[in-house]
Amino acid sequence: MKKRLIAAVVSTAVAITVSGTTFASADDRMGGREGKGINTLLSTLVANGTITQSQADAIAKAATDLRGAAKAMKEANRASLDAVVTSTLGISLDTVKSRMKAGESLAQIAGDKKDALIAALSAEVNKQIDAAVAAGKVTAAQAATQKAKTTERVTKMVNNIKYKGYKAFKGGYRG
């Protein structure tokens, strides 16, 4: 009985570690950046004899690899959003960023192109959600829920005056 319980805990810990990166989050939700929390958990499991050190090392490496992949995906998605903004508005990214830092919203910068910007960004975010479905990162049901919120989220981002560097999207997969 005790072995089954321990196996279930280890399986759950691994599943949580793997699924925690699904939405392109570069953070380790179990205690900060760089796997500090998961490493503490794994050290405890090794000390208790629940898993071996080589198993802990393999889990830690997998978590690190997933964080790296998630960060790369997040940066690529952000670059895609930046490209949509600059191509829709016809100005450089540096100009957009400096104007936003000076207190302008994307809506103010876009002027009469605001509706086109919202439509283009919404299409890009939905494309990123579709890519997440194709990659097996989210289910079709999760994607449908996220897509239902896309235009509202994009509109809020465009109208927001506070500069956030497009962080509101978290790589485009936030539900």
C-alpha cells in the first residue's frame, strides 16, 4: 500500500512538472526560477529512498529542457505579435516601444488603424492557439475557451496605457 502511495505521489509530481510548462511558462511554479522548488522536492524524495538520484537527475533535466523550450516558444510568439503590430501600423518596434514608454497606448499610437490592429492581433493570437492544439499543448476545448476571450483580451491590451511589452499574452496561450 505504501509503495503504491509513493508511486502515485512521484507520478503526480512528474505530471505536474511536465504540464506546468504547457502554456509556455518559463517559471517553475514550485518555488521560483531555475527549478529550485522541484529540485528541493526531488532531493527529499531521494533522501527518503522514494526515487534514485539518477531518476531525480532525469526529472530535473526534463524540467529544465521544458522550461527552455517554453521560453523559446514564448519569445517566438512575442516576436510574431511585435511583427503584427509593426506591419499593421507601418512603424518600427523601437518607435512603438518608446511611445508606449512615454505613456501612449497602442490604441493611441494606432489612431484610425486601431480596429485593424485589434483584428490582426486577434488573428495572430488565434493562430498561436491553433499551433498549441496542433502541438498537443492544449485540447480543442481549451482552445475554444481561449479563442472566445481573444478579442476581449487583445482590445484590453491595445487600450492599456501602461507599457507591458506585450507580456499580457504570456506567449499567446493564456486562458
